[in-house]
Amino acid sequence: DVCSSDLEFKVGYGGFAKTENRLEYIKQILEIDINNNLSNNKEIKISLQSLDLEVLDNIDRKNIDLNKQLEVFKPIAEKTRLPLYVEIIMGLPGMTPDKFFNELDIFGSHQLSIQWFEWILLPEAPAYSSDYRNKWGIKTTTKSNGWSYPDTHANHEIVIETNSYTSTDYLEMLMCSSLYNLFVQGGYYNNTVEWILKKYNIGHGTLIKSIYREFFLLNNERSAVFLRWADILEHTN
């Protein structure tokens, strides 16, 4: 036995090495963790900053191919009935709305939940420098905890615009990420959504793009949303 009681201690970890020759070791670690209830993690995470090669090159990162990760992690998730999800950083340099919706098509085809993280500029990171900001046309805003509920004790500098997308594009991606969560993770209108995807041979990203651009942008309610967004961006850097 690893320990006499699962209340004695828990192992904490934030992620694994992103090198293909370590996948088998990662699999073994996950199985040991899950079988012995060693950590508080009750889900299986796939870390992918982006699927787009240009974006990854811009941030000097290399991911393990999604399909290779799914080959390893999906059977474990199915066997243990643990959720499998992807971590994505919103708005990296080189990202565009079209690339964003293409990624949603791919993730949705695997029924993968997504946890999005804002791109926070930290003083110790290379992206914090003025040279890096100028290179990629980075603009930021100060976010206080949630977008809707300010918290003066949780201020973060969030990237909301680069050379490849505008702050309006960022709002589109932000709102559409919520729609993805609603349909894929939440399962709302599941039968209707699946019927549409099969009927028109499209992916979740394409459907969500249509809902945003052909419904929301034509609805009068958009005015209130854009006014709120302008208020949030009042202190853009």
C-alpha cells in the first residue's frame, strides 16, 4: 500500500514534460496516481497552448501532438471515468479568430472539454519586456479577478490585442469560448447541436461562429455587451 489512509497526504503537480519520449512515463505516473488516490486531481489534463504551429513558434513552445496524447490519455479516462480536458491560453501572438474557430472544430470532434486561461503578463516572463510587446503589438488591460466582478486584491495584466487580432476579436473569442463550454461541456441542446453538425457537416467552432456573427451581432443586446467591454478596456495599456 502506498499509504494507510488517503487522508495522510496528497501529491500536487501542475503538469508534465512536453516531450514525446516521456509519454509512457507520464502514463505510468497517471495510473499510479489514480489507482492509489494520491492526488487531488480528479481529471486528466492535456496542456496545449495552441494547435497552430505559427503560434507555437511565436512563443517558442513545442507540444506533443494532440492525437498522440489522446492515444495515451483517452483509454485511461474511459477506464477510470475521469474527465479529459485541454488547457488553452487565450490570445497568444499569431492567433486569429479563424484559427480559434478551427481549434474548436478539432477539440469538439473529440468531445474535449476546454479550460481557457487568459494570457497574463508576469514581470519575470520574456513577454513582459517592451521589446517583446512592440514586436507582437501587444496591448493589455488590468483585470480584477472576474471580468464582471472587480476584486481589488486580484489585479492581473491581461493581453487583449496583438498584431494578429484586435480587442474586438478577443471579445469574440472570449464569448465564443463560453458558448463552446455551454454546448460541449454543459451538453445544452445536445441533440439539436449534434443534428446540425451532422446535417451540415460542420464542427462546433463553425456552428459557434455562425451563432455569434449571424445571431448575436444582429441582436440589439449586443450594444450593452460592447458598452461593457469598452468600459473594461478603458484602462488599456
